[in-house]
Amino acid sequence: MISNERIASFFFLFAGLFGVAGVGLAAVAAHGGGDASLAASAAAMCLAHAPALLGLALAGEKLKTAWLAGSLMIIGTALFAGDLVSLRFAGSGLFPYAAPSSGWAMMLGWLTISVGGFLRRPVR
């Protein structure tokens, strides 16, 4: 686990929240009518990043960049899914360029994992 237990707990929390949000949004996409593509895209991002956060929480002690990668993924996923859900149900997004900027945050999170592979902590 990540050396800071609070960060690991935070990652577990958001993994669970993104998991339940992803399943709920998939149901909305399948049965909710309206523009299903927005809910489906939000569901896909939530369901893709929930297991990544679980992995970061469990293996973060070996990866120096786990806290940064997870934080970028949480911010990016929450803003991306939130923007699409807002667009679907309220008719307007959260703020201009919310989806592209949050998409960049998610991509940077994944790249941070890649960089962390070369900066791994020694196994104790």
C-alpha cells in the first residue's frame, strides 16, 4: 500500500465511487433515453479509472509517482464525467473546455504511472 495510509484510503474511496457511478451511468445510457452517448462516455471513464485507482492504492508503495498519478486521475475523471453528466441532464457543461482539460489530466495520470516505472522504490 502507499506509505501514506490517507492517500490509499482516498484512492479506495474514489475507486468505489467511480465504480458505482460507472455502473449507474451505464444504466442511464442503456435505459434512460435521450443522448445515451454522453452517459456512456462518462460511464466508460469512471469504469476505466476505478480499477486503476485500486491498483495504485495497493501497489503504490512500490511506485513513487502513485500519489500524483492517482490525484490526476481522480481530478480528471471527476471533471470529465461531471461535465458530460451536466451536459446530458442540464444541457450545458461545467465550464468551457472542462472535458478536454480533464482528459489531459487523466492522460497525464497514466503517463505519470509510466514515468514511475523507472523511478520505483526499492522493495523492503
